Amino acid sequence: MDLSLSTRSVGDRTVVEVGGEIDVYTAPKLREQLVELVNEGHYHLIVDMEGVDFLDSTGLGVLVGGLKRVRAHEGSLRLVCNQERILKIFRITGLTKVFPIHGSVDEAVNATD
């Protein structure tokens, strides 16, 4: 399965909609997208993972790298995920303490965390 990416602005946030699998083969595509957005001055990102079917450690690494990039600019990276099998990966790895995870894009846009 491939990875689909699209971006849109919602207020002062940039939403990256991700679909498919984020694994060792597709993660570089997501990394490029996040780096490009930060380089263009988008420091408040929301990664919408509602369409993600699979996430491995490489994908987690890309998300952590994206978080470090935006934080270097006083930015934020929030995740939207409501799939139990993906949320379980964040819980097992302890990344629920690192990433604000929301149930919807609207919730992430309006959050103050």
C-alpha cells in the first residue's frame, strides 16, 4: 500500500492528511513533506492520521523528528487519531506523553495544549 499526503490550512494551523501505511518504505515521503512545510514557515502542524492503516517504528521516528523541527521554531505538532490499533502503538512506546493526540481535526485546531 502506498502513502497519500495532502495539506490544507485551518486558521493558523497546517493540516497534513495522511492515508495508507507509514512504514520504512513510505516514511521518507512524510518526512520530506514535514521538512518542506517547516522550511516554508509552517510551525503549527496537525497530522491527521485517521486514514492511516499501518504505522511502524520508522513512521514514529519521522513524527518525532517533525516535532523536534517545529519545536525549534516555538511551534507545535498535534496528531489526530481515533483508531485503537494505532493509538495502542503510541501508548506502548510512551509517545502519548510526547504528542497531543486528538479525536478530530476540529478538536486539534481548537486545543490549547
